[in-house]
Amino acid sequence: MDISRKLGILVFCGVPAIIGGGIVYGMAGSYTPVAVYEIILYLVGGAIISK
């Protein structure tokens, strides 16, 4: 996998982290579920990139 594809995957995972983090905060009203959501999202993105 070339570098441009890896960067595209990071952007693809980064946008949901920002927007989804706001949605999770709006529903839960706390930053703890937001942190869990973003950690899971970054782990999935890292797993895809490490291949």
C-alpha cells in the first residue's frame, strides 16, 4: 500500500472522529464515551494502515 492510500485512509477515519465525537458527546453528555469512541476508531484505522 502506497503512502497516498495510507493518508487517504487516515482522512477517512479522521473525519468520523471529529464529527462522530460531537454526535457521541451530544447523546452522552460526557467526554468518556467520546474518548472510547475515538480510541476504537483510531485502533481500526491503525490496523488498516499497518497491513
